[in-house]
Amino acid sequence: MSELRKDPIVGRWVIISTERAKRPSDFKPRPAHTKSGLCPFCPGHEDKTPPEILAYRDNGSAPNSPGWRVRVVPNRFPALSIEGKLDRKGEGMFDRMNGIGAHEVIIESPQHDMTFSKLDSKQIEDVLWAFRDRIVDLSKDMRLQYCLIFKNHGEAAGASLDHTHCQLIALPIVPRAVRQELKSAKEYFEYKERCVFCDVLAQELSDELRIIEQTESFVAFSPYAPRFPFETWILPRVHSSNFEDSQRPEFTDLARILKSTFQRLEKALDMPAYNFVLHTAPVRERNLPHFHWHIEIVPKLTSMGGFEWGSGFYINPTPPEEAAQFLREIKSS
């Protein structure tokens, strides 16, 4: 079983994933990525994945068979496992616990050669509902504290399969990066009695320099201090801390702006690899006045070097005002 170990110096938890164990020889450079003749995510290959947890289907098709629009399955090589007890222990000065959690794959479309920009808005809306339904279901497990949903698109972003998909990892602790974001937001709220994300949104809408696109319910923009070139955030206009509390009109509108944003990025940057992360409140912390759920998209255009790793600083060669203007001028279909 995997386990979580805590770094006593900075308080960071690390997953030691025995399910994904690698020997030193396994870290040699990999050959160029090629498409396999057998994709486990394609219709007709449902037996190549673990049994589905959730699927949206048409015409009453049977579970684990073709006929699905969106399908959620356990990851075949999970970082964490749902079975067992946390069994928190101390080993001298060190803390550890069993690697309890969930690791799931959200297969966004039965079509192999799709991308998020090519999916129609209704298909993206189905994916968003799958996010919501899995968070709601996993939050019933009192061992779990946080659900992280992310997408790795392209080999440079960490994707191992071409077929478009997202992943969900449910954790027994709130990640340190999330806890830091919550802490900073709470300190701002205690000082000004306002949500820092709402203030950022108001500032961006006032300045208009970094706005990429607006809809009735959402705003896409380049953040004022982006870590990476063309980093893009999407925030709901109305304050909400928990993504899973969104309603149908919000999901419909979010699907539209997501599709448009990815179309702009792909046209501007020639189909880049990217990471997509949903930032939402912990499942045990609800209706927070200081936190505002949002989405962050980071195209993989640069790499981190020793300075970034050693200092925590990021060097971004592209001003966000220029990136936003460039994306604004691109027409999405």
C-alpha cells in the first residue's frame, strides 16, 4: 500500500506510491511518444479499465459497455487506495499514514482524437457535472479532506495517454499549497472584510488590461503576477467557495468559456501541452467567505530551473497584459 510521509521542516506531505514503484533504471529518457493501437479509454475497450464508478449514458446502455458520453473509472495505477485505515503513526520525529484516498480518471469523450477545445459545450458541461458528482460522493467518506481535479494535456504536461481525460485524487489531508492559499485569503479577509478573489476580479474588470473573455457568470483573465507565460485563470463572478455548489446555469456558462479559452490558447500557441487545475475549498469547509473557487490553466511553454526550485521565485518572460491582448484578438469559433 502507498503511504504518506510528512517533511518535518516545511510540513509538506509526500505520497510514496508503491503502486507506481520504479527502479532507478526506469527513469532513463523515454523514446518519442507514439500512439498505441489499443486505447483503453475508447468504446469497446471498457474491459481494459477497472469497472466504471460513474457514467452518463444514452439509450439505457449497460454499464461497462459502449454507449457512454462521459465515463469515470478508478486509475489502474493509483497513487492512493480507497481500502484500509489511515493508521497514523510516528516514527521517531517523523509522521506517516497509510496512503488512503481515491484516484479516478474522468474520460471526457468516447472519441479518441478529441481535445477540450473540440468538444461541444454540452459535452464539456457533462464533464463538469461528473466533477461535481464525484466530489459530492467522495465527500461522504469522512476519511477524505480534499478532492483535487486536474488535467494533464500532452506528454510535456505529464499525460501518458492521448485520449482526452482528467483525473481526480481525493486526499486524507488538505495539500500544503491549498492550505497556504486558504490562509492568505483568510488573512486578507480578516484585515479588509472582503474576499481577495472578489477584489482581484473587480480590479481586473476595472482595468480591462488582462481580461481575455467575459460571460454572464465567468471571467477569464491573465493574472497580474503570473508564474508562467499565458497562465490563465477563470473565476465565477458571484462569490462561491465550493465548486460542487454550482448550479446548471453556471455549468452551462462555464462550459462555453472553457471551450472558448482553450480554442484561443491552442490557436495562439499551436496546440500546446498544458495543465488545468480546479481550485476549490476542502470538502469539510463550506461556504467560506474568504475563498473563491477558480480554475487555473498553465500552458507548458517554459521549464523550471535551479533558481526557481531553490528560491520559490518564478521568471516569466511574457507580461500578462501582452498575453491577454494576444488572446483577446484571436477569434474562437
